[in-house]
Amino acid sequence: MLLKDKIAVIYGGGGAIGGATARTFAREGAEIFLAGRTLERLERVAADIRAEGGQVHVEIVDALDEKAVRDHADRVATQAGGIDVALNAVSIVHTQGRPMAEVGVDEFMHVITDNLRTNFVTAKAVARHMKGSGVILTLTAPGSRITSPGFLGHGVACGAVETFSRLLAVELGGSGIRVICLRSDAIPDAIPLSYTQGLFDDMTRRLGTTTDAWIEQHARQDTLLGRLPKLEQVADYAAFVASDRAGAMTGALANLTCGSILD
Ligand SMILES: NC(=O)c1ccc[n+]([C@@H]2O[C@H](COP(=O)([O-])OP(=O)(O)OC[C@H]3O[C@@H](n4cnc5c(N)ncnc54)[C@H](OP(=O)(O)O)[C@@H]3O)[C@@H](O)[C@H]2O)c1
């Protein structure tokens, strides 16, 4: 097992990526602490993990609230004896595909500041409990490399999270903590479970198409592999980089785009 006896905290643990990663981490032997806003969603993931014999704990935590996140991390560390792995899989609801003329400054800034805020707050809270080793995983999308208009806020937010993750690796390397940013393209089997369904529906309605048709065309035309990532592939990759087997890797941006962008 890749993560035997590791303690993993997953923020946004009731979401599509957070939930899938939690299930995979648990199968790989980790004890899971799910944190998020909606108890039912967290409990659904927890029930799956328990049904497979895994160990899981659930708590409502607002991942934008510095004190709430710090207190939760302190409780986890007290209960479990430390924290080995943390994933921030929190979604910041926003819109995409709208031209600058239609986007107000607060709307533009919100996706940037909230993405950075939750990543900063959660990383700071868990790093204090990673004694001599640990892994912090962040999530981004190809937004900063998009070549069509309408992605100013989202794209800048992606670029900011990627830069934050790199510099966080610099900041924490001396404490033995690794930081990896997972950059996935749209994940078709995540979309119906995720805030991205509404986001893509709004965008594709404007384009005069549907989300399913747009995703199918994007996979066929824009990727090297003619397909997009699956939830299971993102979760499997996260488990590997969180494990000691990837102990040489930090400050990296993992390309999980099936070749929609090249490094
Ligand atoms: N889905 C994709 O195709 C895709 C691809 C690349 C990157 N990403 C990125 O990956 C991240 C996760 O995406 P996802 O598809 O898994 O989203 P999701 O299914 O909507 O899940 C996100 C989770 O974050 C939780 N959350 C939101 N705000 C929170 C807060 N302030 N405190 C605590 N929890 C909060 C939500 O809780 P509630 O359930 O209570 O609202 C939700 O369970 C996002 O940043 C997204 O942009 C997604």
C-alpha cells in the first residue's frame, strides 16, 4: 500500500476530486480526515470509505476561515499524532467564458483571492504539524495557458496557485515538506458531481452548444491522446506523489491534461 498509516487531510473532501482522492488514499492505507462545508456530502464519501474497511473522520470546516482551519488541523494532529498529507480540493465557484466587458472587478478578483486564500490558510495550518516530512497537494487547471478569451479571472487564479505552490515548496523544503501542484484538464466523470457542471453549462450555452458536446470536441481536437483525464487517474496520481515512492519530487507541476498542454 502506498500510504499505509499516513494521516491525510482533504479539504473539499465531499467534492468530486476530493472524494475520489479520499477513497483512493484510504484504499492505499491512509487514515482520512475529510473537511468541507456540507455534512451530507462528506458523509457520503465517508460511508464509501468505511464500507471498504477504511478509517475516516468528518468535520465541517470553512476552508477560507483561517482560525477554523487552524483549529481543525490542531485537533487532527492531537488525535492522530501529526499530519502527513494534505490536499486542497476546494472549489471557488466562478464563471468562465465571459468577455472582460461583462465582468466586474469584484467578480474578477474573487476567484483569485479566494483560491489563494484557501490554499495559503490550509497549507499554513497543516505545515505546523508535518514533523520533518509531509506532502501538500494543490489543484489547478490549464487556465493560465488558455488561448481563447473569457478566462481572465480563472486563468490568473490558476497561474497564481501554480506559482504559490512552487514558492511554497521553496518555503517548506527545509522542513522536509514536499509540495506538488496537480494540473488536470476537465475531468468528464467529475463534472456531473461538481460545481463545474454549472460553470460549463453557462459557458457552452453562450457558445451555442452543450457541455457534453463541448467536452467531446475538446477531448478529440485539443488533446494528444484524444481523451480527457478520469477521476480515478487523478486520484491514483495524487496517491503516488503523496507517497514516499515520490520522495524525490517537490516544487513540481504535474501535467494531467492528456496532452492538451505541453510542458
Ligand atoms: N472537476 C474538474 O474537471 C477539475 C479539473 C481541474 C481542476 N479542478 C479544480 O479542482 C478543485 C476541485 O474541483 P471539483 O470538481 O472536485 O469540485 P467540487 O466537486 O465542486 O468539490 C469542491 C468541494 O469544495 C468544497 N468547498 C467549497 N468551498 C469551500 C469552503 N470555503 N470550505 C470548505 N469546503 C469548500 C465544496 O463543498 P460543498 O459541497 O459544501 O459546496 C465541495 O465539496 C477546484 O479548484 C477545481 O477548479 C477541477
